[in-house]
Amino acid sequence: MQAALSGYLTIWMVIAAGWLAAHLRVLDEPSRKVLSRFAFTIASPVLLFTLLARADLHHVFSYTLVVSVLAIVITGGGYLVVARAFLRPRTLSSDVVGMLCAAYTNAGNLGLPVAAYVLGDMTWMAPILLVQIVVLQPTALALLDARREGAEPHRWTHYVTLPFRNPLTLGSLAGLAANLAGWSVPDLIWEPASMLGATAVPAMLVAFGISLRLDPLPGRGPHVAELAVVTVAKVLVHPAVALGLATLVFHLPTPQVLAVTVLAALPTAQNIFIIAGRYRVGYRLARDAIFISTLASIPVIIAASTWLR
């Protein structure tokens, strides 16, 4: 548990470095945009490729995958119902970003240390990681792209191929294809790819820290009501749904129940902040949801891991 908490501390120290750099005027708003663009178009796709190319897919084809998918669908769907009924005004783009904030888990940089030190096996991350980056993320990006390009009508083939023209999706699918094909990536490709991919998370976190210093403080502004909804959905509803499905519907063994519950309790993923900035929608909501859910998830994960062992 101490090692898992140290994972949280590491993340916040890198965010603090970005905040300090902005405070000292070493980095500014254009710097944040450059870092975000670099993370979105170059570093993150390469990171996703390296993660999936050598991932252990044993846990993917199991009931933990089914539970993870259903928990995401139920939580995201519940958010959309509440948002459409009580939060105004709404657009397709704002619904997409809000749903991602409510149901898209930080499976990459925070999920890996939590899986290693709380669950004892990083391969538990495989199901939720693959669901998010191969299914949920491409679908969301296609909707955002379609909205952005909606000034004129397009053929249906244009929208079907949108996910395959997005760098994050391409990196994910390339890594998954390499893994399934059993291709051993040559060191000449793997070493520089690993080095480049390793810059993705720091770039995201530093950009996030810059935004915390230069933008209004989290929890302020017209998006406060929606922020409360997505935070409750992510930190409480999502793990509760996963727990209920695992125990009452699928009757999974304790280790799998613990895994799906803890992973569902992880906070909103950092790359939602990058996506929101890229598409210029829900930027402050994504930033604040990441900030608050990262803090709020700590006691939830500790309680779940203690109670379910």
C-alpha cells in the first residue's frame, strides 16, 4: 500500500514541477499547448504501442473484461442521463468529454503502480486498458472529430475511418496487432520507441501543472455542478457498479472482484485533459475532474483493497 501511495506522490510531484515552472515564468500558455500537442500526436501513440505490443493478454479474455466493459457503459450512460436532464446547455462534444471524465480510468500512469502494489500483478490492467484505448477512446474521438468537421456532410465511410486517422488510436491498434501476431519488435525500433513513449506521461503532467497555475483554481466557474456529477460518478459510482457486477451477477472469485473494483476506482485519466484541450471542449471540466478525482480516489482505493482482501 505504501508503494501505491508513492505512485500518487510521484505524479503530484511532476505536476508541481509544471506549476512551479509556470509560476517562475519558465513555461507559459504556449508552452502548455506545445507539450499537449506533443503528447497527443507523438509521445502518447508511441507509448500506447509499447504498452500493448508486449502486454500479457491473459486477463483480457476473461469475465474481468466483461465486468469492466459493463461498468464503463453503465457509469457513462448514467452520467449522460443526469447531464441531459439537469445540466444545461448540452452539446454532443460536451457530453463526450463529460462521459470520459466520469468513466475513463487512469489505467496508464497511475493504474500500473496501483496494479503492481495493491493487486500484485500489472497484467490486471490489460482488460480495462484495452477496452478504453481500443474501443472507448476511438469511439469518443470519432464523435469529437465528426462534430468538429460537421460544417458539411460527409459519406458514412468518412466517419467509419475517423478513428483510424487519429494518432492515439493508430498507436493502440498497431501495438495490439503486433502482440496478437506474435511479432517481436526489433531492438532498433523498440529502444527509441520506449524512450520516446516515456516522455508522454511527464509531458501530460507538466502541461497539467502549468494549467493549474495559469488557469482559475479547480472547482470554480460555471462547470461546478457538472464537476460534482462526474467526480461522484468516477470515484463512487464506477467502482460500486463494478463491485456489484462482479459479486452479484458474475460471482467472480475474490482476487478478480478486488481487481475490477480497485481499477474502476482509479481517477479520471490524464489523457482526457489532452483530448479536451485538443478539441477545445470541456477543458476546465477535464482538468478539475482529474485533480479532484485523483485526490478523492485515494481513500476509496485504500478502503476497497482493505475490505475485499
